[in-house]
Amino acid sequence: MATPASGAAPNPGAAHFGISTQTSPTDAAALGNDRLGRLTDYPFTRLANLLKDVRPRANVAPIMLSVGEPQHQPPALLDEQLRANLHLWGKYPPVAGTPDFRAAVGDWLTRRYGLPAGLFDAERSVLPLSGTREGLYLLAGTAVPERKAGRQPAVLMPNPFYAPYEGAALLAGAEPVFLPATRATGFLPDLDALEPELLERTALFYLCTPANPQGAAANAAYIRRAIGLARRHGFVLAMDECYAEIYFDRPPVGALEVAASMLDTGEGDPARPWANILVFHSLSKRSSAAGLRSGFVAGDPELIALFSRVRSYSNAGMPLPVVAASAAMWRDEAHVEENRRAYRAKFEAAEAEIGGRYGYRRPDGGFFLWLEVGDGEEAARRLWAEGAIRVLPGAYLTHPVPGQENPGAAFIRVALVQDTDTIAQACASIVRILG
């Protein structure tokens, strides 16, 4: 709402509806959803505020390692497909995408996760997303009821967590519950520590594997346990698998892969093999195409149908040239293999400089370093001031535990998204500055 200029005549239409034309900032805040007041600032807003009075050395080119924004050249296939489908820009895209897109995704999931031929019904089980952040956020509006087990619903998430998980939970009227995912728990939530009372009112569980920022990948037994809990207690298991294509020795296990194996042991229903499960994937990391804003959600057809209904009100659909380009990239593996090789080289360069400092461990997947440096905010300020290196304090990705220190306060997240030489230079500077 625009604020009237000083001396402007009152707006008679606004007055008619009882709306004050002399709105103060406090009044304006009161007009919004009061749940907004419970949201913390977005991590990169907090980082900008932390560093706003810090001037990096003028003779050093800045190295931006705070945002997980891949800097690799996207595959030529992307440009070729966008050009080949220029004629589709004039058409409104369907929310569900195209049969070709759904088939490409279904074929990729079947290949990547070794699903039995014909088990995955792509027509009923795939929905394109304008980037997975959009889908992960809107999912709460689909999955969270007004009450669960007679109480306020709970939305579970790892701690550290991806900020949209918390925002989605709060704005859906749920209680976000932050589950420790520290070195003591193997960097994943301890499923055995979840109390039955909490599970009964859980509506949604966001689980990221490989984890952002720690890079830990859940094994099949862990995912089987999570699926069992979701089905037993009637909640949606949202598997954020966006980093699953960046790995080193072996591909991380996926939820659909585990769900398919549960049919052989009698733990699943052949009529609903994906019951309670939704998986999220993106071309942002897999194909270094973050600006394309292209991803998908797949899994339980009943949930996909509900999700599609919600998105028909909130989303205009993925543009058809983007849909066509995305389908082509899900069918191509050569550029993804090259992407993985490039990230392996970056980790080798980082390891050569960092060694065993700061609790370093090579992650199972993803492209982040999660380094224990004592005071993450102070380290971020020093690195920016003395080395023009921008990293993210770990406290901006974690929620304080009542009565304890923020579990991310001692850490920084370093995104290995620049070229290998730049990564080596940055890591050498981190060691020099932080000691």
C-alpha cells in the first residue's frame, strides 16, 4: 500500500471501507498475517546486516561462497531446447506440465533409483515446480490441517534447516519442531528420539538428504524407518533430495528406491507403493541451471492431486519452453557426470588447503563445507574484512535450542561453487585468517 504524500487529500473510497489513510509503519504491520512476526529474517538478509559496516580489502577481488548458486556453465542442451521451442512462449502452460515432461521425470527416477519397470506411474505421480523452494513452501498448505490429534499440528525439520521449511510451517499455522542434526546424531535427526505424542500431531516432516549444509546422506535403513513412521502416524514425509546428484563414491539412496524395496518385505502396499511420500528434485544443482527455476515433486498420487489443486490457485505454471528444456536435461546424463567431476576437483583442492582443520569431513553429497570455527559470525566478519571472502554463519541456518547455545553458532557454511583455482585460493585464505 502506497503512503499518501504529505498534504494529499484523503481517499474517500478508503474511508468508506474504514481504512485509515494515515497508516503508520506499526499500523501497516498489523494489517499483515500476525504469524509473520514469528519469522526470523532470511539468512542472507541477516548476513547483509552482519557485514554492512565491514569493508573488505580494496586490493582483493571478492570471492562469494555464501550462496549455493552453481557457477558451472549450464549444458548447451538448455540453450538449444529453449531456442527450438520459442513458439511456445505465447501459450499459457498447464500446472501439470506436459506428458513428455512427466515421462522424462518418470524414466529418470526409474533409472536413477532402480525402480521396477512399470511401477512408477508418471502421469499421476509427477508435478513440475518453479524451483523446489516454491514446492517445499506450498506443501505445508496442502499437508497441514487445522488440527491434528486434536491439537496444533507439528511440522518436523532438521536443525540446521532450509529456511522455507520454517516459513511454510509457521504460515500454515503449525508448530515448527527443530530436530538436532549434529555430529552427535550423524548430522541427521535421531528418529528414535521422537516422542509418540509429537508423532501423533505431526502433519509433515521435511527431511533433506544429502543434508544442507552438512552433506550427510541417509542410508536405506534410516529412510525405511522414516517412511514407516509417516505411515504409522499419518503424516507426509517430504524428502528434499535436491543435492542427490552431486556425490563422490556412490549415489545417495532415495525414498522411492527404499519404498519400492519395502514391497518385497511386505512393508508396503502394492496398490499405493509411494503412500505418504513426496520427493523433491531440481535442475539447479544437477544441471547448474538455478536461473531456470525448474524442479519437480513426485510420489504419492493422492498427495500429488491435492498439491496440484493448491498450486492451480497460486502458480501460473512452468513456461512451456522451460518444460521442454527441462525434459531434455532429465534425459541427459553426460553433463551431470561432468558436473560431478568438477565438484570432486573442488573438494580435493579444498582438502589440500584445509586438511583436518575445523572438524572437516568430506560430505556424502552436495557442495558445502560445514566448518567449526569457534564463532561463526565473527569468522564471517573477519573473512570478509581481511580476505574479501563471503561465507554464511552457521547460526543463520539453525534454531536456538531452549536453554542451550545455538547449535550452529560455532560453524560457517562455505559453498564450493566457484572454479577450482578460486576455491583453493579461498581455502588457503580461510586457514591463514582463522588459523
